[in-house]
Amino acid sequence: MSQHFTIDARDGSARAGVLRTAHGDVRTPAFVPLASTATVKSLQADEVAALGYEMVLGNSFHLFIQPGHEQVERMGGLHEFMGWRGAIITDSGGFQVFSMGHGSVAEEVKRRAPERREASHGGVVAIDEEGVRFRSYLDGGERFMGPETSMEIQAALGSDVALAFDECTPFHVSRDYTARSTERTHRWLDRCIAWHEQGAPEWQLFFGIVQGGVYEDLRRESAERVTRAAIDGVAIGGSLGQDKDEMRAVVDLTTPLLPDEMPRHLLGVGDVDDLVHGVGAGIDMFDCATPTRLARHGTALVADPEARWRLDLVKAVHADSREPIAEGCPCPACTRHTRGYIHYLVRARELTAVRLLTMHNLTFMALLMRRLRAAVEAGEYAKTAKRLLEAGPYDT
Amino acid sequence: MSQHFTIDARDGSARAGVLRTAHGDVRTPAFVPLASTATVKSLQADEVAALGYEMVLGNSFHLFIQPGHEQVERMGGLHEFMGWRGAIITDSGGFQVFSMGHGSVAEEVKRRAPERREASHGGVVAIDEEGVRFRSYLDGGERFMGPETSMEIQAALGSDVALAFDECTPFHVSRDYTARSTERTHRWLDRCIAWHEQGAPEWQLFFGIVQGGVYEDLRRESAERVTRAAIDGVAIGGSLGQDKDEMRAVVDLTTPLLPDEMPRHLLGVGDVDDLVHGVGAGIDMFDCATPTRLARHGTALVADPEARWRLDLVKAVHADSREPIAEGCPCPACTRHTRGYIHYLVRARELTAVRLLTMHNLTFMALLMRRLRAAVEAGEYAKTAKRLLEAGPYDT
């Protein structure tokens, strides 16, 4: 189990390591940009590599719907299909199929077991022990996804790391619902592992997912159950609470429960301060839509804790600014263009705005993670992390 | 007049030359990509330069509406604003303001003089000797553009080449309407020149526009009138007919009427075969939305005369193709990606599709023009042009 992951340095709970995959090494701690639909939106694959990223995240749900995992397999697998030479981790699709249900019918979820829910909103037709039946957002056709489906999709995609198919509960469900959901996710874990052992490409690593919502005993139970299984790494998933404090509490209580030698992935977390906290708590990998989604909505990541590290370029105050988004940032948005120009491009809904801000935000994240890694190696994590939060990740 | 343009080689009517501007030399024959809204859509300015382009075209109408020419001026002029180090030619806005009227109320145009047209469709409120009153597509506010407005906008933008403000008639208007419109365009030319001599930056060149529709005598009259004026170059504008044959007939009859030493720009023409014909007829510069617009609609330029040099990647036939769009093409779409992947990206409406196809189409155009220029220099234009149309512009 430890061949594929080595820890090179430690500072308190923080670790700097290397995840070895069939498509190259991934230095950790690492932020993994989303290529959910086989593209980091607006960028070419080689540009993502040039920014220093060694792994991206593909999404089983989206690629199942379009173009279909068999199609990706016919095209030589996801690496070949999207022209990405580095490592790929694939999300199981669980989050997306359950979001369709939980997102829009939250009130129902609280009162009824999902087994008895009628199909209505959000595309979910039925959820039972087998898996989830839902309607495709593309053509309305009915589809099914269960643990075996997810593993089959991830095998066809040929990712370097497959994730277990789990139910991702929203933050407001009851302890009782969370307990039952966590137990089912554990049964699904066994089915995932059974399929993976028979059907996955021999290079594909498999990560289990610890559930349990915000409940300490459930997290503890889930961590024990999941890390006992035949897994190559572990992700922290499920509900992480309704705010940053709850999320951090879940991370702080869960990481000590995980085997030290296993790579640890925190699902869907990507705010600057949360990364700094997560690395400090011993997380090795993160993925999140935020940096690239913010870019598509005109927001740049900057060293401004009071503004939650966000600069909203839609605002009129930037119209006359001939300053770059960030002094010292090596990205094309900052070395070649002004805030005023990018403000204009955002307002005019120009594609170039999305591209420039995506380059900027992913540059920010790549440099931040590089600095955090270096800080662990240098044994000065706390001091460096504090400085990075204030001053940003650029050489000055 | 001849200091800013030199002709280095000739082959029949075709010429290879250099237009010297305040922002660098433009080797001709040249295709000028559209940066109508201060961006070549989906590309960074330095990427356009890296493709080999030395000039782009900004649009006075669009930049007048958003962000406003005063705003661009406050930001240091259009070059500085968009981060483009090369030359810029600005369209006068005439085509756009008149398109709003002519495009949607074509029937009216045929029967009534524009002076008497009521405001209704397309945003045009009134057209008279002074200029055009219209409603902004952005906020519905009333705006005015006349010859002096256009020159003022172009001066504020600080382009290297300003174009005269003209009425661009659609192909279906009568000879009588065309004659009156051409005469007014000539009167507007004098007003443009008067403004330009007083108000333009000293480096800004000024090109007149020959009108006259498809009528030989009107073209002849207009060519004489326009080229007698104090202009630095001449563009062929107005209606170029309803098909390629009419357009080429207009080009063939007009170019011999133009002073040999003046740079000649053919407005809005950019099909592969039309460029080959135009260069052969003695045109030095072209601009056209087609290569970049096709890219945004999923179409790649390829060496296929029977398909009008177009490959529609929306078509399902490309889904399984692991071939590049074009063998030998050095663009990132072709060196790193397959037709099948790009087909998928186009179908999924991914921004990366627009970017890859824009890179491809502008690479195709840049190489084509480079080859045509080399062919003129080598004195083998006819032979090379024929080969390029069949085999494409790549090294093989």
C-alpha cells in the first residue's frame, strides 16, 4: 500500500509527499483542478501542465452522460482523449447524482427516507440499495448509476485514481439519516472494491471515502470501517457542515483517524484559508470547482484575507485601473494586462476574460501549493502559511 | 504618401510589400484578424502576435458603445488597453450602423430614400446628411455617429490606420440609391479628412473607401474621386455583390483604377479562394470575421476546395476520429488533439473548443498569407496559389 505514496517531510501534522501513478508523480500537498468534462474549461491540457499541475480531476457522472465512458474508452481512455499526459483522479459521480435529488428537494429529504421519494425534481427517479435512477440532463433519458456502474465508468476512463461511489448528504439531514446513509455507503464500498479487483486496469488506484457528516461518532466509525478495507488512499467526503468552522472541525477530527501512510484527499474544498488549514491538519490532496468557477464569473484570487481572497472584477471601481490584478504574478493576465481591461472584458462577456482569469486563478493556486509544500519541507509551516495568507504566493 | 508603403516584389498584378506603421511593420499581402471588441475572441493579444500576425482590426462602433472611446483613451489608447504591441487598423463603424438599418428593413431601403425612413427596427433612428442616429444595443440609449464622430473615435483609440466613415449599402439596392449613397460617402470623405488633418494623432494613417456597388461606372467615378483625396491608402468597400463572381468582378474592375503605390485593403473578404484571387488581383490587405466566427461555430479551415475549405466538427462522423484536423498543422488543436475530442468539445459547448478552433483557423490563415507572399516574391504566384488551394498551407 505504501509503494504508491511516500512522505518526504513533515511539520506537525502537515506532510509533503509524492503520489506515484501510472501517469507520473504528483507532489503533495496538491490542489487538483477540475477537468470534470474532460477539459479544464477554456484551457488546453498542455497549458494546465505548464502551470505546474500534475493531476486533474475528471468526473464520472458528466462523462457518463456526454460523450459516454464507452466513447472515451474507444478513443483510448481519458488521458488520450483529452490530451493530458499527467495523472487523473476521477470522481465517482455520487456527488452529482445525489445533488440532483438533495439539491432541489431538500425539504423532502429531511422527512422521508430516500427510498420512498417520488421522482420529481432534479432528475432523480429513485434511490435504493442498488443505486440511483435518474434522468439525463442532456436528453431526459433514464439512466442508472450504482457502485458497479461507477467503477465500470472509471475503469473505462482509465483514470489513475478511482473514487468509491458514495452518497453525499447535504448538511441539513438528520443524524439518523446520516447514519443510515453512511452504512449504505460502506456496503457500496465493498461492492466497489469487489468490482475494482476484477475489472479495473491494473494501474488504477482506489480511494475509499469516509462519511459520517458532522457527527464525531459516525466519522470515527466510518474512518475505521473504510480504512480497514482494501484501499490505496482515503478521501474525506459527505457533508462537511454548513460553514468553515464545521468543515474544519470535521477535518480536524477525521485526519487523526486515518492511517498515516495513506494519501488523504479532501473532496470539494478549495478556498485559500481552507487549503492552508487542511494541509496543516495533514491533508495531501484537494479538488474544488471554486478557482475556475470564480474565473468564469469575473473574480480573481488575490492576497486579501478580508475579501476572502477574492477580487470581483465586475465592479466599476476597476474600470480605470491600469494596475495588474497582482504585482509579481507571472500569469498572462498580470504580466500583459490591466484590471481595467479585464473589467471591460468581463462586462462585455468576452471569452478572453474567462481564459485570463482561469490562468490567473490556477497560477495562484499552483504557487500557493508549491509554497505550502516548501514550507513543510523547511519545517516552517505555521509561519509561512500565515505570511502566504497575508501576502500571496508570489516572489516579491 | 509612399514612405509608409513599399512594394518589394511583384508577380503579375500581385504585390508583396510592407506597410510601415507607428507600431511596427505589416508585411503584405496580409490577413488582418478581427479584434472588433478589443480582443481576438478567446485569445490573448500576445498569442495573436505569436501566430505571426502584425496587425489586428478594432471596430469604432463596438468600442464606441462599450467601453466607450474616451474610456479606451483614458486607459492609454487601444494598443495599451488591449495589450497589443503590433499595428491596429480601425473600421469606421459605418458598416455596423448601416447594417442595423439595412439588414432588417431591406424592403424599405429599396423603395425609399433613407432620409425619409422612420425609426423602427435594427436600432437606426434616422439617417441624414449629418450622419446616423441609432439606439445602442447595450442600453437602448440614442447615439449619433457621423464622419466627424467616427474620426474622433478613431483618434481616441489611437489606431495606426483610420478608415473613412462610409455608408455600406446592401447588395440589393438600386443603381440610383447606390449612386446617391456613393456621392454622400464622397462628401463624408472630405469631412473625415478635414477632421483627421486637425484632430488625429500625427502617426495615424487614413484610408479612403471606394464605393459604387456592382456598377462599373460608379466604381470608376468613386475610385477617381477617392484616390484624388489626401489619403494614405484605399479600401474597397460598399456592396461587393451577391456572390463570389460579382465580388471578384468588382475587385477585378476596381484594382486597376487604384494608384499602384497605395496600399489596398479589401474590406470584409476572407474566404480562402477569395484571398487567393484578391492577392492575384493586387490587393494588399484583407480583414474578415469568417475564420474566427467559424471557429466559434465548430468549423475548422482545411485544404478541401469542394467543402469550401471548411470542416464542420459538429458532425457525428468525427466522433471516433483519432486524426488531427490537419496533418502538418503546427497549431495546438492539431499537434495535441484529435478530431474526435474537438467534436466532443464543440457538442458540449466547451470554451476550449472555441479556443482550439480559433488557434487552428488563425494558424491556417497566417500560413496561407505567408505562402502567398513568398509565392509573389518567388515569381510563381499562379502555380503556388493553385497548390495551396488543393493542399493547404502546411509544410509537408
